[in-house]
Amino acid sequence: MNRSMKAMGLTVAVVLVLSGPSRAEDAKSPPSPDALLKLLADSGKPGPEHQKLQPLIGDWTFTLKFWTDPSQSPAELKGTVERKWIMDGRFVQETVKGEVNGKSFEGLGLIGYHNGEKKFSTVRACGLCGTISHGYSTFDSAGTKLVCSTEECCPLTGQKIKGRDEVILESNDRIVTNIYKMIEGKEAKVMEIVYSRK
């Protein structure tokens, strides 16, 4: 067994030993591989938090507005989104197809619930700008607004830009995503995406 495999196995065993009360009492006996796999599978089972994502499921059309200057009219593009459950209800997979300036683009996304973080975890790949982003989100107490603090690297300048994304479940047939960025020390809305169920 090479050094990196041993280190990975030891790291997983240490995490489990420190995280489980029964393991903390018996720190000298790490779990067997079968017990470890069962613990991991149990911790990844879909639960009530996953069901909060159910309103996202389905086929949608969207209109995206994008501002570079709030005093000017936004650019606008349209497209479609398919969202479906995958991996036995652990994740929502998002497939985006759109068109901008007469050229098509694609996007892919995954959203699920991270039991360890106690937050929703999102990964998105953008076929327009060639970037992958990741973030953790939380729902408000009403379960209708999902908010994510962001820090992204601009693909043009390399500058780190902080911001906030909010996904508002307005109804069963309409979802609005607002994207804000910090520009010169002030929060500005730079994008709005309105989804309508097909």
C-alpha cells in the first residue's frame, strides 16, 4: 500500500474516531472497512432537508438579465433547464442549455445536502465562461429562500469578488435567482434569472 493510500485511510479513521462518541471511547480500534462503508452510506442517506429541494425538479424555461452598469439596460438571454433527482435522491442534477449572441452554451450543476456541514452544497460548471464554482447555502425559516455567500475569481481579471446568491421559490411554477456582487465596497445586483415551469 503506498504512502498516500495509508494516509487517506488513517485520516478517514481518525475523523470517524473523533466524530463518533463510541469511537472516541475506544480510539485504539478504528472501524473495519465494512463498518466504515456502512457509516458513510448511512450519513449520506437523503432526509427531510433533501425534500426542500423538491420544488426545483422539472423542466423549466428561463430568462437571464445581466447588468454591467445599473444605469444601463441589461443584456438578456434565454434558455432551458432540466432538473432531476440522481443517486437515489441524494442530489438534484441541473442541465442548462441557452443561447447568447447567436451561439449556444451549456451548464451543469449539482445540489445536495451536506450532513456534516448542515448546509446545502452546490457545484456548477459554466460552459460559457469555462469556470466551476462551489458554495454552501442555507434556507430561510420559511423554506422559500436559499442563500449562498460567494467568493469567486473573475475569469477575465483573476480578481477575487465576494457576493451573494439567493434562490427564491416564489411558487410551484416560478423561481427567481438574484446574484449580487461587491463592487467598490457596495453590493450590486448583477444578474437575475427567472425560471418558469414548462
